[in-house]
Amino acid sequence: MDKEQETIELLKRYNQNHIVNLLKKLDGIKKQELLNQINRIDFEQIMELYDNTKKKIEIKENKIESISYLDKAKLSKEQKERFDKLGEDIIRNGKYAVVTMAGGQGTRLGHSGPKGTFKLDVYGKGKYLFEILKDNIEEANEKYNTIIQWYIMTSKENNQETVEFLEKHNYFGYPKEAVTIFNQSELPLVDTEGKLLINKDMKIKEASDGNGGTYSSLRASGALADMKNKGIKWVFIGSVDNALLKMADVTLLGMAIDKNVQIASKSVVKANPHEKVGVFCRMNGHPKVIEYTELPEKMAEEVDSNGELKYGESHIMCNLYTIDAIEKASTEPLIYHSAFKKNSYIDEDGKEIIPKEANSYKFEAFIFDAFEFFDDIAILRGKREEDFAPVKNKEGVDSPKTAKELYEKYWNKQNKK
């Protein structure tokens, strides 16, 4: 049996006859590209994920406990100095790298390009999100006399546009040799009958596999090997859309070293018990971020002896890892969550179908699901007004308007010091 026939048998086995029919209509490069793509897909995994969408989620009996943290504002002078010195030594000696997750599009913002190319209207002339992050790393470079390696994760969808944008703006003055751009891995989209969707380019339609895919993408792209070659010991991972993200916080880094843990994170306290954010806790003895939908109302409202929320530490995508922790997380399979979404596709007659309602499943892993692989995590509570200005929605909360206000207020205060 030749290779093409083997591929056809594989498709038939997994009830993908519509792709078999499509292959018959294609020839040359188009056909070869589709065959190559099919042979890269783990059909066993995709069908298992699809089958899981039909199963009722069983709520297991989990032991949920609150988690300890340190409040940056309440550290003693000696504590802060000790942490800062430890963190500073790592950064100064070139053992620190930052990763920016920039695979998303700015659709929700009404912006047609990659999210990092969105211009936030600050100080009249405006700054791109990539530029804001660059300023942040550059400040640390000047302070600690180093050049931090910057890894930017894009998606297939926005890679070319991101690279062209950064080239056009000369990486906003950041040394190009210190920037590595790598691609996030993807998974096929599946309809309600378990059939893989076909795209306009006559390939199987895929979408990024969620921010949890960052670990395996670092490995698959060679970025992790590159970090190891460069002697990197600690890696910060954050998203492109937080205008106040501190990517080189020596206090957070030093605290993690001092506590001898492999992972650390910065939190901000929940605005109120019912704010729609994931919160840190311990589940069955391991660190965990529990989604607001999964936290019982009674627990969400619980307070400790100081009158503070017991489950009040919000995860703000501000995570720090030893290189060994990244290595471990990149080889351990994460849970995939399914999202039922609207996706256009090409039908068997070659016609594009644009659905009016959700018609297919997207599978994604969450970055914080890897926390459960570790026994402990160090959490540093920051301040919303200093650490968290997300740009997610066109209007209202977490919008360009709120981010602009937070950003300008923070920097006006810094410049007065």
C-alpha cells in the first residue's frame, strides 16, 4: 500500500470521508500539502477530545484550600532587599529570559492585526503594545547592565504580520539578535459530528491550542533548547495585552529563589468576591488556579481572620519558572478544554459556509493547569494600579480606555519620584 492510500485508510478509519473526497479533487502542490498536514495530525487525540465534548463533566470531590502569599507592599525592608539582591544577580548574569504570548488577534478590540500591533492612545502620540513591553524590558536592561533574551510566541495566523511589523519598526530599538520569534502549536477544529473543518486554502482548519500550549511550543520550536544553550535559569511568561506587565520584577524572582520553588506568580487581590477571574488555591495538595465558574459561591465569599478574601488572589498571567519547570511542563500532557465556537468552513461542493451560530469545537489548554505538576508555588501580591492594565475589550472593563488611564497614572507617579 502506498503512502497516499495509507492516509486515505487513516481518514476512513476516523470517519473523515469528506477529506477523502476532497483529496480526489486536488492535485499537485495543494494535494501534497494536505497529505502532509493529515499525516501530522494525531487523530487519536482529536477524536478523544471530540468524544469528551459529549460526556457530562463529573465534578470530582476535590479538597480546596486557600494558598499562602506575600504582599509586596508589606514586605519588611530586609526581606525586600534580600529578594531584590537574589533576583538582580540572576538578571545581571544573563540567566533570565522573558516570553511574550502574542498569538492572538485584536478582533475584540476592533483591530484587524495581531494584538501586539494595537496602538494604545497614551500621551497623545500613542504606543503599540509591543513597544510598551519593549520599554519595560529595556528599563531592566539599563538598570542591571544586561540584555535580556526576549522570546515572542506568535500563531500561524499572525506570525508573518508580526514579523513584518517588528522589522518595519526596527524592533523599537531592541537588539534584534536578542529577539526570537516562535510559533504556537495548533489543533484542528471539529464539527458536532466529529468531522474536521476545511479551510478556504483547502487545508484542515486549525486554531492555536490555548496559552497552555506555550510550554510544548517552546520545546517544539527549539526555543527551549536555545535558552538552555544560553545558560538561562529562569523564564518569565506573560501576555502581550497587559500594559503594566513587569517582566523583570526582581522581588518576585528573588522570592522564588529564596523559597526554593520552581514556579512563582504575581497576583492582584480580587476587586470583589464575584469578579470573573481565576483565583489561586491549593487543590488536593498542589497549587492550582480555579476558574470563577468552579468556585462555589460560599467559598468565593469566605474571609480569613484579617477580613480578607480567603480565595482572593487573582491570576493575572504573570508567571515565572525555572528552566527545569518549563522542561517538565513541556513534556507532561495538559488537560484540554473545549470551546464551542462559530467557524466558517468549505463544504464538499467547495462552497464557503458562514454559520450564524456556534458549529464547532476548539480545543485549548490553559497555562495554569501545569501548576498542578509542582508541589509548591511562590505568590507575590502586587497592586492592580501598578501591575494590571489589560487591553481585552473594545469598551467598558479591561478596555483601551481603562488601560490608558492606569498606564498614564502609573507613569506620571513614577516620573515624579
